[in-house]
Amino acid sequence: MAKGKNKGTSDTPRPSGHTGGSKHSRRSETKQYTKTTSFPTKLAMWDFDHCDPKRCSGKKLERLGLIKNMRVGQKFQGIVVSPNGKGVVCPNDLEIVVSNGAAVVECSWARLDEVPFNKIGGKHERLLPYLVAANQVNYGRPWKLNCVEALAACFAIVGKMEWAEQLLSNFSWGLAFLEINKELLEVYQACTDSESVTKAQNEWMDKLQREVQERKEHDGEDLWMQGNANRHAVDESEEDDSEEEEEEEEEEEEVEYDNLGNIISKHSHSHEEDESEDEEPQYDSLGNLISKHDAEEVEEGSEEYSDEDEDEEEEAEELYDKLGNLIISN
Ligand SMILES: C[S@@+](CC[C@H](N)C(=O)[O-])C[C@H]1O[C@@H](n2cnc3c(N)ncnc32)[C@H](O)[C@@H]1O
């Protein structure tokens, strides 16, 4: 294990009244301090003291005695995961990682211009491909991983998943990083060199972009499908239910929908039921409220609702134009 130059085990916090190995430690962190005592490859960092020590993942690795602190002017032989990298970490880096380890630059993202990148680093400086942070500071944000995530990402990409897990398990949120990036990490692990990882990353991002676009279009359709905003309250409460419940309700044939998602009353299918006093509101294919008779005509496909049909206008309690605007209210 690589030990930081200024540390020993004496500064390692110990749980009060606790002996190592107990499952009942007061804090999960305390348990983790006793759990991790070594790491299978070298870990190093240049620490520029930009960050709050309590929130800094690099500092915590240092307190755990897992990472070696590098001086400015010192170079590292292994993979240096750095914003100054040129290519991205790739499975072909496995050999370097196993023999010489991995390093990071502990600094603030906002103060990268203060970091003397020409005096640190090494022969194998790498960027990370697109991955999403799981740490509490930047949760859900892509690219800007913290130090432990960056090291773990490097190990995961070269195929050392157990190392990634071992390192991250020192943080309560740590393993979530592997979970939320699981699929993407598998894509990267199946690559070879830096170019193939970059290509896979770009394809992934294109796919994401397409999905966002499709979702936007779909949401637009959904808005249109809502049709008349004055739809019956019962219908709206049903929309709040889970899909499963909606399906069940459809099966029960309490309500039925046309192929535009508008409610068609059972009454429109059965003449006998049309006789019922219990008159449900009915909607045309644009979600406009129409009378019982209109519904029959729409169902038969013979005629659409017409503003000129005065008799039926009188029967309807409320009438709406095709954009769902109220035009008549009795
Ligand atoms: C800027 S520091 C921020 C550290 C944070 N304060 C913490 O608590 O760990 C994060 C370091 O992780 C590495 N890193 C994170 N994301 C990276 C990426 N997308 N490409 C290259 N290096 C990255 C770099 O060494 C970077 O300097």
C-alpha cells in the first residue's frame, strides 16, 4: 500500500467503546475506517488544499492511509487521471494501472487555472470519458467526478471492478457511483484503446440526446392528448394512478378510451345503455365535451361535432371549440 508522507495510523479516528469487526459501529464511516487498511495498487494525489477537508474525498482517502500525497515537481509513473489529460482512460491502460497505480489532482474545479499542471502529472495523463457523479456535492452531474470517483472510474474502465468497489465502499454514497454508471462502464470495459472509448462515449451521448428529443416530443404529444382542460374530475384522478391501475380499470371497462386517449363512455357502444338517466360527459377525438348524441355520431363515424347543430347544442351543458375553449355554458 502507498502511504502518504505525513501520515501514520495514529490520526485514524477510532470509534469510542468499539472494537474492530463489530457490526454495531455508531457510524458507518467508523466501521469503514477499520475495514480498509490497504489497497492492491498505488494511489496518489497532488493536494492543493482548495477544498473543505470535511467534504473532500481525497483528504478522506489520505486519513484512511490509502493514498500517497505528491509534491509539486514530483511525477507519477501510473495513470494520472487529470483535467489536463489528452486521451481518455481505456482498458488498454490495465497494465499501467496494475503495475504503477493511479493518481488524481485534489483541487477545486473552479480553480483549475491555479494548478501548475506542467509541474505535476506524468507520462500517462488521462481524461475520463462521460460518467455521472454520485457524490453528494455534484450528484447527477456528468464529467465532474470527485477524486475517489475518478480513481474508481479508472479502475472500473480497465476491468478492476473489485478495486473500484473496495475504494468506493469507504463512502456511504460510494457504490451508487457504480450503479448509476453500470451500463456505461460496461460499454467502456468492452473497448480497447482511448479512441474506441471516445467513440463509445460519443455514441452514448448521441443516444442520450435522441432520447431527450423524443421525450420532449412525447411530452408535447401528451399535452395535446390532454385535450380539454375541463375534462371530468373523475378522469383526471384516474390519470394520477399508476399505469397498472389504469390498465386494470380499462379491463374493468368502467371507462374506455379511443385511440387518441379520449374517454368514450360505455354508453356510446350500447344503445340500451344510452337510455340510462346516468348521463356521463362524452368527448370527441380532440377531447372536446360533446353531447350523448354527438358521441353516437362520432362512434358511427358519420358526422363530427358541428357548431351549427343547434338542437344538440341545447342539450349539452357546456360546449367547447376544437381547442378546448368554452364557447357555451348553459
Ligand atoms: C477537481 S478535483 C475535485 C475533488 C473534490 N473536491 C473531492 O472531494 O474529491 C477532482 C479530481 O478528480 C479527477 N477527475 C474528476 N473528473 C475527471 C474527469 N472527467 N477527467 C479527468 N479527471 C477527472 C481529477 O484528478 C480532478 O482534479
